[in-house]
Amino acid sequence: MAVDAVGDLRRVLSTPRVRRNAAVALRGVDEAGLSSLLDAVSFGEIPRQMAPELPVQLARSAADFVQNARSLGAGVRPLTRPRSNIFDLRSIGSTDPEAISGTAASGTQIGEFLVEIGRLAAGQSNAGRSHSRDAASDIGVGANVFAIDIGGEAREIVIEVDATNTNANTLRRMAAAVNDVRAGVTAEIRSTQEDRLRLLIARDETGSSATFDMRDLEGDAVAATRVDQVQRAAENASFTINGEDFESETNTVELDEGNIVLELNQPTDEPVTIGVEPDADSQFTAVQGFIEQFNEFRTLLNEAEAFFNDVAVAALDSTLRQSDFELGNVGIYRSVNGTVEVDESRLRGALASDSARVRGALTGSNGMAAGAESLVRRVLDQSPLAFTKGSVVERLVRGGTRNFDMVGSLVEEPAGSLLAVGLLIDGTF
């Protein structure tokens, strides 16, 4: 129920009895001041004479109660949400990860298959002849114009050479000019041996169609460097899956309608086993995070048992009792104080070998996470007073000075502030 907290407080303050009781404590406080007052009580900034011990302690406990419930809800959500559920995450296992790696989409069917790589996909690569680094340029002096032909489109490139240029100067100039036009090839200079250089030009794409031609239009840049000579031909990747032959223009291969993506990194001498597996590491992190939040919430209930009734405790304990056997089988054990402990090795093993069993223990109809999520919804849908001991409430509203429903209507966000301020201005203390 949405509540105008300041409006409610103004209405309460307007009654003659409350005006008298609050005359000193709240003298001069306007609407803006009331909003600040709400926060001040939560953080213990109200002077002691304005905030007696019991309501302030309860206010802080109520605020912590709601905040811990929210944190528990955030921790349980990855385990229970219908979409992008942590238990649907998949990873790719490879017996030779240097040769083949990959990823799998959430929900991909778990299984194994064999992959063998004959060759990788490659684009055409040309290598020119070697030139003496510091000798006069082998490319003729003047304007040199040449073309790179790719897919029927020609890119013209111009370099200027003067009589003072060395081979190092002109090769660097030629490589830079090729790269500047962004024609779909990349040029680089390699040292072949001491004091000798050569120009290499390669297609950026891979596959049998990733070819190009080079030719002189004016001058002799291509002829002098012989960079039109093919060093490596363009070709598709060749591989087998469970013995069936396949080819690909790239070394990134999509299977199962894109749910599995493999990266072919190097040829193999024998078949590599590829497994689609539960993403056990991510799942362990999520389960561990949920359990940490569960334990924090349960610890708060233990430490503030003087204020809270057994509604929340009973709900959590009942959930653990009902799933105790299933949880123990996957390495999660109930402690005497209501928190749980984790056998990391056993839980990791269960996630890797049978994550469905872990999922059932946590999110099944009687699962620990399912029960925690149900309690979180109740906490966030109700006033903290619904989880507060009746004897505490009676002390706060003794003598009939406050109707229980009125107190409940004031307990909204921030829970602790409204509870404390609502009771303080009531003049009960």
C-alpha cells in the first residue's frame, strides 16, 4: 500500500493531543523537516530525549530487516527467474583448448561431439622480395601509382619516391599508403635477415574468396617489390564433426543454429572432444552468493529475536527441514542456529556432474531458494510490524494511545524511520 508518509504525519500532528505531546520535540519542524526527520531516526541522529531506546532499536531492526530481505531477494533471483536462469548457463569443455575453444548459449542441450581440424581458414597473403635496408630505393624515382583489386573493385594508391630515398624509406611509405586506403588488406614490413627487408600484404578476411590482385598503373612499385607474388593462397577451414566433413570461410564456426560457437585455432592430430556442459563456476558463484544473503538474513533474525516474532524464522526453518536431504546430497548443510554451511568441493562436484539435482534442491516446490523467495515477497508486501513480537507492539502502543492499523499504515519506506517517528510523535513515551 503506497503511503504519503509526510501527509500522514501531518494529519497525526494536527490532533490536539499529539500537538501537545510533540510541541517541544517537533517545535518548528515543517514538511521538509519531517522528511529529514524520517532519515535522521534511522541513522540514530535524533537526540536521546526525542528517541527513547526501545523505538529507536526497533526502528533500526525494522530497517535492517527490510534491507536484508531485499538483499536476499536479489541473491535468490538468478536461481529462480524463468529467463536467463543461472542453471541454464552453459560452457564449452575441450580436451585440447589450444586447438578448439568456444561458447554455448543458455539452455543449449548438454552433450559431447568430436571435432578434428584439417586446416584453418586463411586469406590470400603476398610476400615481396627482400631489399637491402639502406641501399638506394629499388622503386623508381617519381610518382608511382598502383592498384589493388578486390572483388572487382580497384583502389588506386600513389607514392612519391625521390633520389635520396632508401629501400627502408620507400617500403615504409608503400606500406603506410596501402593501409591508409583501408581496401581490406593490411601491409607490413618484415626483416628477413640482417639489413634486409621485405613487404607483406594480406587480406583481412579469410576463406577461399578472400583474394586480391596488385598491378602497376604508373611507375614500378609492384614490379620492383614483387609484392604481387602469392605466398599463401586463400582457402576455407576444413574440419570434421563426428566424422562428417565440413568447410567454413572463417575459423569461427556456428553449430546448432548458432547456440554453439567454436573457435578453430590450429590443426589437430586427432579428434578433440567438445562438451557442452553446465557453467559450473558461474552457478557456484550464484549459489554461494544466495547462501551468503540467506545466512545474513537468518543471523539478523537471531540477533534481533527480542523484537521479531517467529513468523520469518519458522518459514526459513521449515524450508530447510523440507529440503534437508536434497540439500545434504549436494553439499549444503543446516546448522543449529538456522544458517547453512557449504561443502565447496561437494557442491562444485554436484554442479559439474548433475546441476539439475542442485537446481531441484534449491528451486523445487520445497526448495531452499523457493522458500526464501516466498518469504521475501511476504516481507516486502507487509509492514515490519507483521513480523514484530506482540509484546513489543503492546509496549509501543500501550494504553490505547495508538490504533494498531494507524501504526501499520505509517510503516512504509524507510520502514524503520516511519515506525520510530510515528511512535515518537504519538507521544506514547
